[in-house]
Amino acid sequence: MARLPTLIMGTSGHVDHGKTTLVKSLTGVDLDTLPEEKARGLTINLGFTSFDTPSGHRIGVVDVPGHRKFVRTMLSGAHGLDFVLFIVACDDSVMPQTREHLQILRLFGVKTGIVVLTKADLVEPELRELVEAEVSELVEGTFLERAPMVAVSSVTGEGMGELIEAIDKVAGDLKPRERGAYFRMFVDRSFTVAGAGTVVTGTVLSGSSSPGDEVEILPGGHRARVRKIESHGEAVDRARAGQRAAVNLRLLDKGDVGRGDMIATPEVVRPTYMVDVRLEVQDNYPRALQHWTRVRFYVGTHESFGRVVLLEKDSAEPGGGALAQIRLETPAPVMNGDPFIIRDFSSSWTIGGGKVLDSHPTKHKRRKALAVGDLARREDGYLEELIELEAKKTAFFLSRNAVALDLNAPMDRVGAASSALAEKGDVVLLPPRKSPWIIHQEAWRRLVGRIKECLSAHHESLPQLDTGLSEQELRERVSRASGARIEEEPFHYSLERLAEDKVLKSVEATYALSSHAAVLEEGDEQALAAIRASYVDCPMTPPATEEVYAGSGLPKAVVRDFLERLLEEGELVRISREFIFDKKGVSIALEKVLEYIRQNEKMTVAEFRDLVGTSRKYAIPLLNYFDNEGWTVRDGDFRKLGHRRFDGKI
């Protein structure tokens, strides 16, 4: 029989209600392996095993401790479950951890399960009926309200067949969950195997990984290579979402990774110090949750300390909810949509939990209607709304790739939703066809305003210039004015778009306002005419460029722009970094040089100097220019004809 996809089943319930014994009856494996567990008769660590149902489903089992002292360990095992065996002993009925575990499972997003009444052989039928009634009352209104309820005895075997049938049916009815494209797995165990190195185990939350893949250890940021993968004791070529996996990591010290860390595709998860959430406070929490309460924050197997910032009010009553920002003391590897739990600082009570709405928010001011409104939109927002909100909170540009990662959404869906937003005018895509960058319409207007302000100031200070600012200079000025660094690529696309829209114009490798026209006063025109004359009147002994700048009486940028324009128009030619020559003069000099060499086969620097009527100061750079252009070639102290034929054009 072909094996169906692996599903993860967890056990949950109060201490000493027979969870581990039930797992042993189902699988034949005793998951209490520590001497302390044997001695005390209770589970301390997470236990893992698997079995196959009659229909061919491979069921991975996560057995969690029930004692209140080990709730953190229970939290580590409760994430990533497909369904749960919710266990209540017939001789004890509903107990404190029964209620707490049910609340945690609900907050972690578990959607289905089976209620199992253990130790059925220890009570009379009348008491069993009473327990069934109490459990039914407990699960009313929860995901277990319509779950099958099976009474079993691990001693007599009563109900075990019925339980296996129920597990098989639940597994068959489950619809595949969207797991995301990128590999993520929280680590629940880390140990060293002789000859193999570090091994970590966990439930794969999303994506897949194979031997040879590189992974990132978060929140620390270490990198490692996957050497080998096992799932339920068998070597596999790929660990897939929904599977339990043991991953052997190469070139990694055991101290670099432990429970609470995440291994993930590199550069996908960005650890964060703040998360925006919709927080649900448990109805059995003994007091109202106050603003700025210090809490323990749990996501997956990770624990961080932090404080709760209530955004709308000063306290949240038990059984109520609130929009909140949790500010963490250490970074957590969390993404949008991840379920979380918070407990009080002493770890005595589970306060509540919910889902992360924004894993990289800005720091909010309390009672700010706009921030609260945007956060409320995130709760039930469509992908378009979420993308708009991501763009809105960004100073300027947002990479489409980053949006897909942060929202854990497929790239094609992000692209389609972004295009729809652009059509409505909510965002601008750059460039329009490929659109790897997104900017909110408000930010776009702000950016365009900054660009205009910077160019207006430039034009006002140097009205004589036709040119504006280079792309790099303009980007630096706009960044300084905005107080935010602007990426090079999207800024380039922005300038191109503004040029297409006739807001800007490109002038000599610069950008200027389209409305700008150079304004020269009479004195400016006379000074520039004198500069031009200095090259025409002294074709073989022109002034050095720095001398022109210093003696012009005009701003250096104006003179430089004037010279660049003459160079581009072909009236002048740059011979060296120091000297610019009149182009006609250089052409006449070159004709004389070539004619002289044809008649004499070669020419010295002194002969050239006398031939054109200049000094060695100018002769050397002129001859080097002729060599570089190929008209002449240097041979020791002489110049000879080069490979290039002179056609009268420099």
C-alpha cells in the first residue's frame, strides 16, 4: 500500500492521565526514557514516535508533559500539530492542566482532534458518563466541540480499535495546509552523535530541505550545511512541511544551536524585537492584563521575555482581547501569521495568545487611531490590503521579494495583488513591467516632492547651469533631506519614470527639472566668452583647467558645465586631466606631425615642440594623446606613424 503524507498528532492533558501509556499502546514505544521519568512516573521531556494507520497514513506522534512545571516543554511540542489526542482520565476528570492545555492548543491554531477518556477500566459506567458530560461542557464552543469521544483502557485494550479507526478517519478527512515555500523548522532537541556531529530535531513548519542545502540558525545567524536527514528513524532525501525530522548539521558546534532556535532557508526569516498582535486573554486568568506587563513570549519552541504595549486601552480583561505590540528583550525568529503564547513572568499562568499580525512593525504610539486602524485591517485583510500596509509603513521602497517573504505568500500572488493596487493608484510599481519595487502612493508623492526641492535649490544656487545633479548626488541629497537611506536601484527607476512623465529631463548625465532653463547675466556671458577665447587665442599654450576655474570669477560648477558643453559639442578636446585644447588647433598640429614623420620617418619631442610652437609642458601631453589615439607610436625617444589613419577629424 502506498504511504500517504505524514501527519503530526500530539497528546495533551493533565499530568498522570495516561498520555504516555496510551502512546505505548498505540505504537509499542515507551517514550519515558529518562531514569527520572521512570522513577516519578511522569513525562518530563518531549517524546516522539510514529505508527501507520490501516489506510496507510504515517502518524508522527508528539507526546508532551502534563505537569504544570513543564508547560514550557509542552509549548515546545504543541506547535505544528495537525491534530491532537485530548486526554482526560476517567478517574480524575477535568483538571487544571486539562483546561490550560486546551487553551494553548486553541491559541496555537489546532483545528481538530479526538477526545480520549483514559483509564476507563477504573470507574463504573455511571462515573464515566459524568466525566463525559464534564468534558463535553469543557470543549463546548472550541475546536473539539464535535470531535469524536472514545473511552479506552491501556490495561484491558478496551476502545483501542475504535480509537485507531477514529485516528484513521481524522487523518483521512484533513485537508493539506498551506505550508509556504521556504524551509522553517523550530528546534525542540539538539544533541551530538559520535562520528556525525550535531543533530537537531523538530517539526518542519514550511518548505523543504535536502542534504547539501545551506541553512541559517536563528536568531544567532550562524550558517550550516545539511549533512543527512531522518524522519521517524528512516533516512530520507528531503524533509518536507508537516514531517518530523532529525537534521544532521555539518560544520556546526552543538553550542551554536539548541531548543528554541530555528533552522531556515538563509535570509528568509528576520529575527525581530517587536511584533504587532491581536491578543486574546484567557478567561481563567485571575486578573486584568495591564499595559507594560512583563511576560514570557513563546513562538514555536522559542522563548523570549518582553513587555505588552496595549494600544487601545490600559488593561485587557480575562476573556477579552486587545490589539497590542509586544516589545521583546531578545530577538525572536517569527513571521507574520505565526501563533504565539504569552505567560506571566513567573511562568505560573498562561495569560493568552493569538497570531502575529506584523512581525516587523514600527514602534507605535498608544491610542493612535491610524496605527490601530491599520493593525485592525491586518487581521482579516486580503493580500492586497496587507501589501498596501507593508508599503505604507516603509519610508520609501519595498522589495517585492521582501513582501513575499514577510507575508509568507507566493511571488506570483504578490505580483498580481501589487498590479491590482497599482491600477487603483494605491501604490507605484518600479519599473512598471517587471515591478521588483513597490512604493506607497503617499511615499511616492513625498519622494517626488523631495526630488523637486533638491533640484530647485540647486537651480536657484546656480541658475547659469543647464545641467542638474548626477543621479548619485541627487540620491544622497534626497536621502539626507528625508532622513532615510534610499536604495540605488529603485531610485534609478524613479528618475527614469519622472523623465518619462516630463517632470525631469536628462542633461549631460544629470537630471534637471523640466521647467528649468539656464539664465545667464551679461557679465556671465562675457566671462564665458573670455574663457572660450583663451583656448582659441592660444591653441598650443592653453591655460590649465584649474587656472580657468580660479580666474573666471564664476562658480566652478558653472565653468565646468560650460567646458563640458564645449567638449560635447566638439569645440574643445580634453588632452589630459590638466589640459583642454582648442580642437581646431589640435587638428592642425596633428597634420603637421604626421607630415613631418612621413618625410623624416620619426620625430623627437624637441622637434615637435619647435614644429607647432609650444613648450615641453604642452608637447608631452599632446604627443601622449596622439599615441593613445593610435595616430603615432612611441619608439624610445622618437615618434613614428601609428596604425590609425588621420581623416581630418579629432
